[in-house]
Amino acid sequence: MVIKRYLVNDLSEGVQRIKQDLGPKALVLSARKTTRPNGRFGLLKRPAIEVTAMQPENTEPSSDQKLSNTILQNKKAIRSALEKVRYLENMASGLFDLAKAAQLGINPELLKFRNRLEKQDLDPKLLSDLLGHVISAKNSNISSSPESLARSFIANRLEKKDSLIEKGIIFFVGTRGSGKTGLITKLAAKRVITGIGPTALVSADITSRHAALHVKRLGSLLQIPTSVVLEAGTLSNALETVRRPGALILVDLPGADPGEVIATLSKLFSQQSPDSIHLVLDASQSTSDMLIATQAYQAVNPDRVDFTKLDLTSAFGGVWSVLLSTGLNAGFLSAGPTMPEDLVETTPQNLAALPFESAEGDDDSQRETA
Ligand SMILES: Nc1nc2c(ncn2[C@@H]2O[C@H](COP(=O)(O)OP(=O)(O)OP(=O)(O)O)[C@@H](O)[C@H]2O)c(=O)[nH]1
Ligand SMILES: [Mg+2]
């Protein structure tokens, strides 16, 4: 903002000078009568007018500003157009489903349910068995919702054959980074906190000093017997040092991807036959990757499968597919880093409910399994 003072003979001269100097938008702030020196050495005075004027700030946006305003407006318009398109697409797909259902003589509720199941990455045989069961139940006028029919179908097939062991040695195996160490430490913490029974920890991950230290630190925090295997040949000694009557010994083994299983684990397995072997699978992997890992681990004969990282996925078809295709029992579910809340023992019901918990399934199916 520019403010200037002018000494002029009269107002019209003042206005003229101000416009010339400060431009047409200049504002006159004040005008007062005064005198100005005249004559030689300024000894004489003559009347004059003092005018003060202001040049307003340039409120015109710069060309850069104009460009960015236009881009912003265009972005808003595009976003709102895309929202409208998405809305119309959803509506069209809903109408298309309804029309297709009517044409094929299928109940629209079933079609919607099938679309939902298709997002679960189930293996194709299981998907078709499951849909076949639900469709034939609906055709026989069974009033339960498709979700609750699917849940009972899965839960019946996942009935536990026996319970998890309470004492002895468990080996935890699985692909690299599948969540073995995390699961073992959460399980140990849960057992200590809830006072389930004596627990001991063994880190047999000879490939990771970091994992060994983590296990050791947690063991001393929980004040439970803990030992670390530094060379493959010393596993049986490490087990002896933590063995207590009635204790459950959780053994963390190194990760091995399919193809490395025998090479990585055979020396450790040759020293000790555990009472149970848990295969730990990352549930956020695709169903086919989980099935490949399960197949590779048949070499060490696991009797349980634990699933981790359930919080990182919304497709749980792999969990069902692995369990139903192998007939293996499930062990634990891990759904996050919080110790020990994010670890639960599996039941046929919580496994069967997995795909329906986060989805906006209908209420009666939620209640029926609750
Ligand atoms: N979000 C989430 N992250 C998990 C879960 N379980 C493990 N993780 C993360 O997965 C990563 C690998 O976990 P680890 O327990 O070290 O896996 P591991 O199988 O022992 O790994 P290796 O011994 O190297 O084969 C870590 O960053 C964990 O924090 C889980 O249930 N949810
Ligand atoms: Mg580990």
C-alpha cells in the first residue's frame, strides 16, 4: 500500500496529479488548507491545499494465482464428476445383477452373496461347494441368511479333532517373515498373564541374532526359562536347560521359504521330535501362495496351522482353503501387534466368521454365530 502527500493550488489539480501518479483507483484520504513558501528564499507564503492519497494494494490475482485457481476448480469439477460416475456405475451394476438374477431365475440375495464370496480369494472348488450348499438350502426354503448358512457349512467342516497340547515341545515353522517369533512371544505373554501354566521359550533361529535377542529379552521380562540356540547342533541342550515338569516349551525356528524347508530345518529336526509342529502362515498372502507354502511344509509334517496378519487383509478364503484342503487343524489367529490381545485360539466358529466380520453382513447372521 502506498500513501502520498501532495501540495497543490486547488483540488482539481490535486486529483489530476494523484491519478497520474497513483493510477485511477487511488483514494483521496484527506485534504486541508495550508500555505507554501514562495519568493526568494521562501520568505513569502501563498495559500495551498495539502492532499493525502492512497494507492490501494493490487488485488488482482497474479497470473500464477489465476492458473492455480483454475486448476483447483477443474479438480473439484473432475472429482465431483467421478463421484457421479461411480455412483451411476454402482447403481448400474446393482440393476445388472438384479436383471441377471431375474433372467437366470436366481434369488438376488444369493447373487449378492456370491459376489461377496468371490472377493474372498477362495479356491474355486471350495467356492463352488459352498455356493452349491447355500443355493440348495435356499431352494429348500430354509429361512437362514446365506451368510449364516455359509458359516455353519464351514464351521461343521472345521470341527476340531483334538485340543492344543498343554505341555511338551512345540516347534513353530513357516516361511520367512510369516510371524513366527511374534506369535510365540505373544503366546508366551498371554500364558504368563493369564496364569495358564508353566511356559518356556527357546530361540532356535540361528539365522537371526535379532530374533534371538528379542526372545531372550521377552523371556527375562516374563521371568520364564529361556534359552538361545547359537548353532544348529545345540538345540537338544537348549531344550534341556528350560525343561520343567508340566511346562509348554515354545521353540522359534528359522524362516524357510518353499524350496528351503529341508535344507534349513533338517538339522534342527534331527535332534528332537517335538510333540506338536505349528505351521505359521501369513494370511495376507494370496491363497495360492499359502497353498504352495503348506504343500512345501508337508515335508516336516505339521499338525497345526496358525494364521497371522489377519488385520492386514479382508480376503480370508486362504485360511478356509488351506484348512479344508489339507485337513490340518488350526491353532492360533494373530491379528495385530498388541500383546497379548491380538492373539486368539481358533474355534470352528471364529474361523467360519472371518470373511463376514468386517463386511456389512446382515444382522441375523452376526447374531446366529455370536
Ligand atoms: N500387522 C501384523 N503384523 C504382524 C503380525 N504378526 C507379525 N507381524 C509383523 O510381521 C513381521 C515379521 O514378523 P516375525 O514375527 O518376525 O516373523 P518371523 O516369521 O519370525 O520372521 P523370520 O524369523 O524372519 O522368518 C514383523 O514386522 C511383525 O511385526 C500380525 O498379526 N499383524
Ligand atoms: Mg523369527
